[in-house]
Amino acid sequence: MEESLRSRVLSYRWLIFGIMALAFMFVYFHRQCAAVVAIDLQKEFHASAGLVGLLASAYFYPYALLQLPAGLLSDSLGPRATSTLFLLIAVAGSVLLGLAPTVEVAVAARVMVGVGVSMVFIPTMKLLSQWFRVSEFAFMVAIMNIVAGIGVYLATKPLAAFAGWVGWRASFEVIGVGTLFVAAAVWAIVRNRPQDMGWPALADMDQLGSGAAPAARQIPLRLGIRMVLTEPGFWPLAAWFFLSSGGAFFSFAGLWAGPYLQHVYGMSRSEAGDVLGMIALGLIVGSPFMSFLSDRVFKSRKKVLILSTAALAAELVVLNLNPVGFSKPALYGLVFFFCVSASSVVPVAFAATKELFPVQIAGTSVGTVNLFPFLGAAIMQIVLGWVLDAYPRTAGGAYPLEAYSSVLQFLLGAVLIALMCTFFMKETFPPATPPQQPRA
């Protein structure tokens, strides 16, 4: 009977994970899809490039601002209700974008999409903390990164082909309907923890025969936030997310790498897009590899973060020494390597964050640290733009090689600081003792 119960729990958790992974795929799909139809949007609304840029980024800012509330809601309202409610907002936003009569309405629709999908990743992290073992967490987050890579890919050539077939407006309406089905599946199938199904907690089942573990008491939200912000081990991780994941990856690979390839290497937009497509492959291949290194090879979070950040710094040294001398195949490899060392290692960093704290505040801790990569991207994208604007453009409107050399130097400095932060991180795998419970 006990084995039958264990089998049901272990099977059902994969169903939950599959639904949340599908929801996360839509998160990345919504994040990337505006780029594919940018020209259509510009023509439809007779908008300037600045307005189209605002339309694309309108998703980004509410997503960043809601990461801490996502953690709080995951720990209080619960992942199931939180994700369902906000995915419905994303549904409304996507459909509204397809129907938008003006660019102002389109921007408001993108804001709604950003608000809606902001409550998927952190609730999923909370669910993983309840349905999967500590030793499984990094690998499961790595699978989430693989799904993110699939979402990135679907938002490129497949979406372009679909939009060419049915039109961009119908495309967003179909995307909205697809998101609606995902929201319905979350509400119908996902449960916050095994106990909500009348089953024992996974930790209790693992300890059958040796005495059941006492149930951990709930931690108030205010106390949970204070525990996170006053934990010294949290801040090196937060700084790493800001400088490496947000600063290096989102601000360069996610924005300025495209103009760099076009202006310095003379690539067309399509050619640059093909090279940057290695980002998706890097997420799909690199994420499980980094998790494997952490869980099986080094049995360490800290060592993997040190090695990956050192590798990223080494690549930036190479780019600084030779910013224009690579063949196209070499550029494919550089973008892939950049993604693996700056972004595919993120699941290990999230695992390190979660393991610093009791499981009751998994949502709060991961939600708080997840603010920093988006904050880093928001700030450093602007800073790198200022660096580029410090140099006069060519007659064709391109930035010169010297401007991008300065950008690469700035990025190298940021990553070297991130590397210093990794040496101050706490080792959390395997935890010698469980994170301490707060005193009453």
C-alpha cells in the first residue's frame, strides 16, 4: 500500500511539472514574440521605432517589478491560484493586442501580458520545493530552462511562418487562446503540495519506517522577507544575478549583440538572428549540463558558479582582444558558449538561493533574488546605450568598432566583479544542516 501511494505521488508530480513547464514556455514565447512582428506593428500603427521599442519593452518592466510579490503570493495564496489568476490576465492582454485599434492600446495590452506571465516562474519554484526533493531541485530548474529555449525558438521562425499565414493579429489571438487552455489546466490539475491531495508530504514518505518528521510551521510573510534580506549569503548571489545574468546576458546577448553583429561584422538582420539563435540551443543543452556538473560531478553550487563565471570572463577577455576577427562559425560557438556560461548556469544559482532558507519561504527567497537579473538588465541596457552614444555614428547610422570595444570592456569589468562575488557565496549543496527555523 505504501509503495502504491508513493508511486501515485511520484507520478502526479510530473503531471504538475509538465503543466507548469508548458506555462513557462508561454512566458518566454510572449517575451520574444514582439520582435518577430515588430515591422508589422510599425506599419499597422504608423509608429516610430521608439514607439515599437516601447511596445516591446512594456512586457519587461511589470514582469521585473512583480517578482517579489510573486514570491509573497506563492507563499501565501499558493502557486495554483496565483498562476491561474495571473495567466488569465495574460490571456486578456494577448487577445487585446490582437484587437488593438491604436498603439496606446497595444502598449497597455503588452503591459497586461507582462503582468500576467510574471506569476509563473516563482510559483513553479514553490511547487518544486513541495513536490520534489532538495537533491532534484537544480535539475528540475534546468529542465525549465530547456523549455524556455523551446519557447524562444517557437517565437522566431515558427511564429513568423504562422503570422505570415494568418496575420499578426490572429496570431496573438491564437496565442491568447492557447494561454487560456494552460490556465485552465493549472487550476484543474495543479495542487500546491501532496497534502492537498490527501497524501503525505514527500519528506514524510521518504522517512517511512524511521518516524515521521514533524510538520514545519508556517513563516509569516514579513518575517520571511526579513530572513531573506538579512541573510549575508543572499547578497553575493543577488549581485551575481545583477551583474552576470542580468548585466552580461540580458543586456548584451539579449539586446546589443544584434547591433554588434550587424555594425561590426556587417551581417544582415537575418544573419545576426541566426547567430543569436544559438541562445536557444545554449539554454536547451547547457542547462542540464550545468545541473549535472553541480549535482553529480562537483556536488557543489559554489564551484560551478565560480567556474562558469570565470569562463564567461575568459570569453570576454578574448572578445576584448579580438572584437572583429572571428569567422561566422566561430561566432556561433561564441554565442553558444556565452549563453551556457551566463544563463544556463542560472538553475544552479536558484538552487543555491533556495537552499539558504527554510522551504516555507522558497517562493519569497527565489522571488526576491529573481528581481536582480531584471533590474540588472533594465539598468545596464541603458548604461551600455550611453556608452555607445559617447561615440559618433558613421554616415550609415552604425556605431563604430571603438564604441563596441568600450561596451565589451564595460561588460568584462562587470563580470570580473561578479566573479569576485562568487568567492563570497555560501556552499549550500549538500546542506550540512537544514536551514534554521525562525524563533517565535
